[in-house]
Amino acid sequence: MLVSMSSRYAQLRPYTLPGSLSELSGPAYGSVVLPRHLDWGPHYEYDLADVADVLLMYERVIREAQTPEDLHTHLNADVLRSRWRKLFLPGPARAAWEARFPELASTAAAA
């Protein structure tokens, strides 16, 4: 059985988690430019009024966060809860977040 490198990487990669969802006090509106260690592509400004931008930004932050501070600064707990089920995340990242925060899993199951 062949396993792609991305799958193997996603399985082994550690994901940073906050201590609690209430620590996520990032912006809920306006625009955001992520630092290079989270978003190393071309300069991109995320418009938090645009659902596609919100999903893309949250996916990148969750996948690439190196410290809890990255999460606290850029993610907002209410926005995360409302968009959780629509985020396209590696399975291990989603599992880690839902194991720590069962309310996210029940939000996803209710949808």
C-alpha cells in the first residue's frame, strides 16, 4: 500500500492547540495579513467579511501555527465555532482539536 508524503506528514506533524477556546481573541471583522511563518505565499489580505477568506485563513492558521500565541492572535472563538464544520483540515489536526474541544465535534455532528 502506498501512502502519499502529504498523508504521512499530516499524520506525524504536531499541531499547536490553545489551552481553551476562550483564549482565541483574534479579530472577527476587518482585514488580516498573516505573518510569513503562517502564510508564506504572495502577500494576501484576508477580508473577514468574505466567508471564503475566513475559511482559508483559519485553515492556514490551524495548520501552520507554531505557538499558542499564533492561535490567540489570529483566531476568534466565535468565528471558529461558526465555521468549524466547513474548514478543510488534515484529519489529525481536526481530531486533535475535537478531542480537546468536544463542543467542536458536536457542532460538526449537528450540521
